[in-house]
Amino acid sequence: MDKMKCAVLGATGVAGQQFIEALAGHPWFEITGLYASEKSANKKYKEACTWHSPTPLEEAVGEQKVQLLDNVGSDLKQYEIIFSALPSEVARQIEGACAKEKPVISTAAAYRYEEDVPVLIPEVNAEHAGLIKVQQKGRGWKGFVVPGPNCTTMGLAITLKPIADSFGIKNVFMTSMQALSGAGYPGVPSLDIIDNIIPYISKEEEKVEQEAVKILGKCSGSSVANAGFRISCTCTRANVSDGHTESVFVETEKHAAVEDVSAAMERFNSECKKKFGHLPSAPERTIVIKEEENRPQPRLDRELGGGMSTVVGRIRKDAVFENGVKYVLLSHNTKKGAAKGEVMAAEYLHKAGYF
Amino acid sequence: MDKMKCAVLGATGVAGQQFIEALAGHPWFEITGLYASEKSANKKYKEACTWHSPTPLEEAVGEQKVQLLDNVGSDLKQYEIIFSALPSEVARQIEGACAKEKPVISTAAAYRYEEDVPVLIPEVNAEHAGLIKVQQKGRGWKGFVVPGPNCTTMGLAITLKPIADSFGIKNVFMTSMQALSGAGYPGVPSLDIIDNIIPYISKEEEKVEQEAVKILGKCSGSSVANAGFRISCTCTRANVSDGHTESVFVETEKHAAVEDVSAAMERFNSECKKKFGHLPSAPERTIVIKEEENRPQPRLDRELGGGMSTVVGRIRKDAVFENGVKYVLLSHNTKKGAAKGEVMAAEYLHKAGYF
Amino acid sequence: MDKMKCAVLGATGVAGQQFIEALAGHPWFEITGLYASEKSANKKYKEACTWHSPTPLEEAVGEQKVQLLDNVGSDLKQYEIIFSALPSEVARQIEGACAKEKPVISTAAAYRYEEDVPVLIPEVNAEHAGLIKVQQKGRGWKGFVVPGPNCTTMGLAITLKPIADSFGIKNVFMTSMQALSGAGYPGVPSLDIIDNIIPYISKEEEKVEQEAVKILGKCSGSSVANAGFRISCTCTRANVSDGHTESVFVETEKHAAVEDVSAAMERFNSECKKKFGHLPSAPERTIVIKEEENRPQPRLDRELGGGMSTVVGRIRKDAVFENGVKYVLLSHNTKKGAAKGEVMAAEYLHKAGYF
Amino acid sequence: MDKMKCAVLGATGVAGQQFIEALAGHPWFEITGLYASEKSANKKYKEACTWHSPTPLEEAVGEQKVQLLDNVGSDLKQYEIIFSALPSEVARQIEGACAKEKPVISTAAAYRYEEDVPVLIPEVNAEHAGLIKVQQKGRGWKGFVVPGPNCTTMGLAITLKPIADSFGIKNVFMTSMQALSGAGYPGVPSLDIIDNIIPYISKEEEKVEQEAVKILGKCSGSSVANAGFRISCTCTRANVSDGHTESVFVETEKHAAVEDVSAAMERFNSECKKKFGHLPSAPERTIVIKEEENRPQPRLDRELGGGMSTVVGRIRKDAVFENGVKYVLLSHNTKKGAAKGEVMAAEYLHKAGYF
């Protein structure tokens, strides 16, 4: 079977490199176009970019010539999927132009908050893909844009889903300790983070608070109604390379015993495996529950499930809420929380017939 | 004027070293006895301990001979104050024995949860010192034990105090990112914290949840009634040498506008300065409010006020609570949160006539 | 074909865990015995040890029961190879006892400096294996002890080998920046290494200076004559989890142009591939030469060749020596430099008929 | 006595901030002009710069208005000393223009390698100040330019000086582990240094190799003859905020016993104290020799002597050289190795009558 031809936009940046790593040896998709700005265009990819991953760049991709981003519009017929890792300044215009013809799967925030755009996490809100039709009709596009959530929203939404389904959610408090790779490259200066915590990440809290209730909302065919709970976040940067840790306090509608929360998450795992287990990038377990009292830890747990599992630990009764639990989660921000998560979303959309 | 003669128990450990640093050049107190276990006894202090601070050890203290801890009981008449940095296993027995005769000011947890023992932070609950009389009477002691709070409780209690006084508190959620020095020495293995967060600190959450409501409780002469709010904590360890960062969400009884919270904290500063400004270890400002959006940061802010100020930033309206704020605080865990904080408590008790 | 049955001594420590990781799924060897001290004996392995690697422990090994180290003597007939990760205090006695009957492949230093014991790195001194016969004859052993070098010696000896063969070596200066995992667990306290370099590692410099000339020496059948050059080392500890970096200055006998040194290393690679390429743990390239001016770097390069390649960069003419080069090398201290390197040595000895 | 009026060029950058910190409360010098590029000009200093030091910015300096760098030429008559922290691209032209009228003391490399320009370290080569006259005469300048050495050269030159004087030097090998602050701000990206060593710093090795022999050379009135030894360096970047560590191997002309090297350094200290002890920025001891086997360490020792002492440890006989020693040194790269070192040079030149 021929693989589907894909273009990667913003291919030389860190987010773009993560798409290339996520697509290496992919059984269904194949990178046939790499697009970047003028600085990189017309160079071999391996010369245009400084490769940041310990996993070596595939030889074949390294030899491909980088093309000028401005030209992608005229090349669209060559591709079946456009993966976009564009910075937000340019994402809106270029993703929109591509979506007139082709599906665009994106890590950028540009379209996330539009009414007719699903922020898609297959395990959580596959049914939101229905908005694609609304989007195409309303905008007159043959293709579409489907963005993933912010990397900090990802693990939170995945862990809240089985809790919401089994117990209902009233309120959520979350404090994150986020990895350096979330800020891209060069990103956080080393002098700012050595022996330090930075208790602020620009616009992050607003994104998480807004996205999580959209993702967990009900899709009524033509639109999504936000979930009926509230979230308050404080987002900090820690001296960790990859893997966002989040401390979560959840007030539930119904009583949620610790063992019932674990059981709900395991049921969720079973359903995910049934529905998505055939997708090449799906992990064996959507949520890995650690029983050790000092886990999850980024250095030890972030690569579980190939970086696609959300790792949860320390589930315990909350000390304030009448009904509620607190727990700690870990989500790989550049794998599940970015490019590899978007590749899995594309796998889902392909199997669901959206391409 | 002659200085008051002090003994330091557990002098060679990290907590003991911090007492020695906090008492260096002190205008009122002078170290005349250093006590430690058999391994160190009868050696010069500078040979018995591996000094961990970048601030060099005072020559005169370094030359003092370390004495056997078991002998402190028979030396008590030589001292006016006993500073205890004993590990919890031995603190209970030895501190109790010393308190029969002399005041014991301690960083250990051994007596913190007893009804007749104040967990004293002068700025927050100076009136709890009244329990000393109850303690002496009930136990038949001529001296007494006054412990300070856990290092993680310290900054939280100080910042909650003006909020409680001005707005009333209903609920508190707190996630800490704690410094390595909080675990003592050798403490946290480097392989456990490089490129990592450890989302668990043994017994820490229980201590904070229990101590904060006691410290902020009302003292009715003979006992303390816990404050009427609840706290839920998640305590984590971050790759930071000194300075505990805490992300706090507070639900208040009354509406608490951001500027009113700041104003309440500044009023609290003024009162503290009036009441405690003459104490040698008291900082210029009890709470330093940072206006920059990315502060407080441990590396930049922990030494403010000689490590005795609690630094607060990012005060903003909470997104969940009808009435409430969230903020980030930083407290120097080995200065205000441990030995130097206890030295200030001793200064207060001295001036208040308890010695 | 049946796999060879192996015991791992000191199985629960960090070095022992690395043997277990190195032997996971091994095509020739199979772990059938795990030995440790009383504290761990009679527990399931997964309960007896705190597993430190991000690579999860194999289920089957985790379920094996740990046996008491003192009993290994009576179990020897069950094993074909004994892998020893014992601490030096006990290694000498127990390895000797096992070697009376069976081959012992060890990461311990206990026997390294004995005249009849080869410090074996197959790529460098396979012919030293001839000492095994001398050892067996002289000691009346049916088995033997073959230790590997200190982890810091490993990369140095491998890179000096092609230089010595092509140009002759007169003098070597080496400064290492060593990884935390080299100190075991708990090893280096985090407070000692945060924002720091420790310019000393106990006995490390002496080991490297002594081992390198033995390993590169000529074996005349019954003994090894040390190589005729001198080495001076300064060994430091850096804030790196895995991978020892070494800055090397080599004075050569003959002129050694930079490109000739690279060529000599590449020829060495070809020979190693011919001789050892069939061994399961051998890397594709013994030495990987990086052309980028800022490599090798531990985080990016330590896993090359499955952690079994020595990575070399910055080969350039030395500024002092008439004839000489300087370069930087990186060697994975817990893989090539310890257990996995010893597993490869065992593979070689097996194929060479020593078992 | 009126203080001397000083301007700081490049005042808002990290190097400029270090001048401001080094001049805070200075008894002889006073900052009356702050110059920076267009982006900062006409703002209050505290608003124009992001202050990086934990030591708070002096209020009075923070309130000064930043002036446009291009205008400094017409303001020169207002100043007695110009401190330059300009980036190398602009340093050459602007420092030269200022030197026509006034003394320029600089941390920039622009003039370091000119024949008539001394690279001044008072303790090492005060007599090189004689070149100032040559420079003024040859160039027709009323002022002059005196740069300090590269931060990595500083500690090396200071420690080699007493060795050269007592034993003569033939060859030097040096490997540095340099601090992040040496790269300025934003400088090294955090993703590049977490769990890592970067074995390369652009142009650093060449600078050190060239400067050290000039600084230690003889000044014959009109020119400097380079010292007659050779240096070979490898410069690496480590995960340390401040303080360059250097591993040094020195071949001496005469036999140099370890205790004789220590004694030579202590004699050097005595002479330095006699000659420079009255300078406000001079440390009590130019070289601090640590006897502990695991020192110097950046985190513990960099602030000795107010960051102005070079800290030496592990002096021992070299294992290769017939005559020679090896040792480890630590030098504070942003204090002695940059602005504060240059302030001390200015203090010396003032007392020596060059202003």
C-alpha cells in the first residue's frame, strides 16, 4: 500500500523536528515536503536545521531539500496531509490557505478557539471531529484545520475525562511544573532556570483554562458547549528537559473514592484500547497509574508508551472537598502533548474517513 | 552588656550549622556550647563537621570543642537558651529533659502537635506564647519548649495571616516546589533530581495541613482553637538549592480584590515593623510583594531581607472561587523557615520577658 | 539453541541493575540466578530493588527470587557465566571463590591489578585473554576472573589504541568531567552538585593512570608489559546523569595530522567491525567521530551505538606538542564503561572458546 | 573628597550590570553617566534593563536616565573614567573615540591584541601600564584604552605568575569548565546545558593561549615580549551559574615541589597585599589555597574575597612531567574575571597616577 504523502510546515524549528521524529518510519504516512522560511529554503534539511533530539535524524529526510514556506500554496495537490508546526504569527494565514484544499493538522493555537474548529484528542472527544463538516461548509473549504491542545492541557484533559464521565466535575485547581522544551529553542536561558523555578509562563494559564472546558464539552453536531466546570491554573517552569508535571485538585459532583477513580481510569484505558489500539502511535495504555508514592517522575516515566501515555500517581482523597480527589500527572509535552499526539490525531481522522 | 549564653544541640548536622550561621555575630546571643553525637564529641567543631555554607564558618566557633549530647543535661546551668536542631528520633526525649530547667527553641517537630506547645511565628501568633505558662504549669517545667513550624508551613502561614484578618479564609489549596536543602544532608541523591521533579515528600503535606490551622488559630489563654478553614496540599521536590516556592489558591469569606490583598499585606508589614522591627533578625519587610509577572524566583529573591522576608508575587483573582485570590510565594527554608526564624522567635521571647 | 545460564552477583545495586538491563532479551545469555545480601535475599527481585532506569524492568526478571550471596558457592554448577557487580569490599573473596569453578566477568576493581589478570576490552587488547590460561594454571582454578576497566579508562583506552598503533604515544594529559551515575546510588548528594563542579573523585586518577598503560601494553603470553607512555589525569564530577566526557591531550612519537588521526580511527572501526561485528552487544561503529565543533555532548550523543560507541570530537593539532593532537571524548559510563561492556567481553570470550 | 565621575558604556547588558554592581557604594568612583543603544536610551535605567543579579539594583542608579551611546563623544568632558562593557562589534570604534580624550577601562577584547595596549592585571603585570605612554604618543590620544583579559585567562595568569617567577614555566595544558554567565544573557539555552557538558566555546581557547603569554611577558618600556612558554587549552561549558573551574598541568623549568609551589603562592599573596591591599576592590588574599581534597568548588568558593580571590586546590606532583605540578583553580568570571577586576585595575591606575 502506498503511504500518504505529507508536508511539514515550519519543519526546521523544534516543533517541526518533533513531527519529523514522530513520523520516522511511520507505516501510513511519509514526509515528502519540508517547508520553512527563507533562511532555510533550498538547503538540505540536515544543513538547514540544528537537530536537537538524541534520536538521530533519518538519513532520507536529512537529504530532502527544504522548500520556501510561501510556495506551499501552489504545491498542495502533491500532499494528502499538511502537518503544521508554524509559529503563531504566521500559522493563521498559512494554515487557512492550505485548508482551502487539504487537511491541516496543527500544533499551533491559531484556530483553537474558533467555534467551528475542534481541539481534538481522539481518546477524549473523537466526536468533536463532527465539527469538520461544519467548518468546511461554513468556510467553503475542501480541507480543514484540526489543531491539538496546548501541551499543558493535554494530560489534564485526558485524566479529567474518566473522572467527568464517572463522577461529574465541579471545580479544578491545577499547578504545573513545566519542562524547558515547552518553550522551544533557544527558549529559556540557562541562567534563568539553574537553581530556580520560574512561576510564570506567558498566556499558558488562560489557554489551559479555556481549552480544557471546550475539549470536555458536549458536541451537538454543529457546535460545542463548554463543560460546566471551572478551572484555575498556576503554570510554572521547572528545570526539566521534557515532561510536564501537574498537581491537580478536583472537586467532583458525586463521591469519588480513590479506588473508584483508579477503576474509572482503567475502564477508560480499555475503551481507548478498543477504539484506538490499532492506530500506530497509540500507546498500550492511555493512562498509566503508578502505585509508588513518589511517582510519576519526568526522568523515569515520560517515555512510557513511547511518550504517549499520561502517567498518574498519588491519587488520594482531597483534604478540602467533601467530594474530590487530588493527584499528580505527567505528560510528555513534545510527544503526546505536541507532534506525536497530532500524528495520532491524523491517524484517527484517516481511519474515520476524514481524509 | 553580657551576651546570653546559648547551646546548640545537633550542632554538626545541616540544621545545626544553620543555627551557627544565624547566630554568627549576634548582638544578644553567644554560642558557648556545641553538642552532638559520639561520632563528633571531643573534636574541634571545624573538624567534626563538613561545613556546607558558602559563608565561611566563624573561626572562634570552629575552634570550640564539640560535647557529647548525652551530657547536656548536667551542663544546663551554663546556658540561658538551648537551640535544638536535633533529628526527630532523639528530639523528644532530650528537648523534654532540657526544658525542665531551660527554654528550648527548636526546629524539630517532636512537640509541635501538643496542646500546650505553641508553634510560634512572632509575626503571626505572638499571643500563642501565652501557652508557655500553661506548659510550665502542667508539666512542672522551669523551662519550656517552643518549636517553629515546618519550613513549608512558614511562608504559607505568614501570607495567610493578613488575608485571614482582612477577608476571612474558607479553603486553601497549595502545591509546593521545595528546595533540596529542606531534606538535609546528604538528603536527596543527585540522580533522583537531575532533569526531574519528585512529586512527594514524606509526611510533609500532613504537617502543613495540621500546623497552619493551629498557628492561625485563636489562643484563649490555656489552649488554641484551630482556625476554621481547611487546607489541601501537594508537596514536591524541585532542583533548587534553597527557597521553597508555593502556588496558593485561597477562597475567602469576603470579596478580596487583588489590590485589597496587597494593601492588607502592606498593612501587616507596617504592624510587624512596629512590633518586631527592633529584633536583630527581623527583616525590613515581613512580606515583599513583587510586581513583575515572573517573580518570586528562588535564585533571585530568596535572600531578600537576609532570607527572612516572605516574597509574594502573581497575586490575582482566582478563576474558580466566587471570592478568592491565587498567588505564588517564596520562603527561604533554611533561614526564615528554620534556624534563623527560630533565632528571631528567641529574640521575641527574650524581649517579651519569657527567658 | 539453549541460552547460557548466568548469575548476577550484587544484583540489586545500581551496577547489578545495569547487568540486568544489558542482558534483557540477550540472544545467547539468560539470567537464571540473582544474588544479593541478606537485606534482599528471599524477596522477589522487583520488591528487593528500587529500579533506577527509565527502561522498565523485564517482568520475568522482576519475578525471580533473590538469593543470598553467601550461597552462590554451592550453586555454581547451575551457571555457565557469573557476572559480578559486587562492591569492592566483598568482590575479592567471592569472585575468587566462584572462579575456582566458573568464569567470572566483573565490573569490580578487585583483581584488575594482578599480573595474571587481563583488564579486557576486546577491541583494544583481545590478545590479553591469553592470560586466562596463565591465571588458571597459576591459581589452580577451573574458571577465571576477567574484570573490565574503570569506566573512565574505557573511552580513553579505546581512543588511544588507534593513535598508539599508527603514531606511537609519548605522553597523555586527561581531564574528565564525569557523570553522577559513576558514583552509584545514592552516590553524590544533590546539594553537592547543583550549580557546581566537584574537582575530585576518590582514587579515580590513580586507576586510570595505572589501567590505561596495562590495557595498551603488550602481552607476551605469560604477562603484560605496560605500554611505554605516561598519563596524568585530573578527574572531576559534573552535573550530568550519564556519560563521561574527557578532554585529552596526546603527544605522539610521529607526526599525527588531524586527518590522519581520524583516518586511523576509521580504520580501527573497520577492523573492530570485522572482528567483533557479530557480537550482539557490539556497536556498528566502535568510535563515532563528530564533525560539529561543539560535540560530543553527553545528552545528545551518549546513546549512540546503544551506549557502546565512544564518541570523539574536536580532534585538532595540539598547541604545545611538536607532534600531538587534542580531542574530546564521550563514553557511556554505565553501558560501554560498565555492565554492557562486560557483557560484550563475555560474548567475545564465548566466541573465542574460553567458556 | 569628591568622587571621580564615571560613565558606563553598554550599561544595560549583563556585563554593564556587573560594572554597576562592582561600583555600588564605591569610595572613589561614582557613576554619573549610563550609555546604551537606542532601545534603552531616554528610559530610566531600572526600566531599560532586566536586572539579573540577586543583589538588588541601587535605587539612585535605577533612577538615572540612560543616554544614547552615540552621544558619549560629546559628553566626555563630564567624566574622568569611561568603563566599557560594549559588545565587540562596536567596542573598537567607540572605545577608540573616547580614548582620544579620556581613560577607557574595558572588558571588551577589541584592543587586547594590539602591541601598544597592556592587558592589565595589576597583581601580575602592573609594569605593563608603562605601555599607556607608548599608546598615547603613538596614537596621539590624551586618554587611553586598558582592557582586562578574557575571564578564563584571569585565574590562569594569576596562578601561573608565582610559578613562573619561582620555577620558570615550559608548557601548560589547561581544560576549563566554564560558567554560564560567561556567555552573557540570554546566552546558553537551557536545553543545551541541562544534563550536559558543551565541549566548545567559540574563540575562547585562542584568546587564552594568546593572552596568557602576553600578560606574563616582559615589558621593555615600549613593548611586551611574550613569555617563552606554550599553552594548550580545551574550553568547555558546564552547568554552573558563576565561577570558571580550570584543570591545569604545568611543566616547570626547575623542580617544583608541591610545598614550594604553595609557598610561592603565599609569598605572592604577601607581595600583592603590600602593593595593592589599599585598593578598595582588592581581596585580602589574591590566591586562596584550599587544603581539602575536593576543593575549589564554584558554589562554595566563588565568593571568597568578594569574588576577587582566585581559589586553588589539589596542588600535586604531575604524573608525566619530570618537573611539574597539576592543580585546579576557580575564578569568579563576572567579578575578578570581568567588571570588578576592571574596577580594581582602574583603582590601581588612579593610585599610580595614570588618570
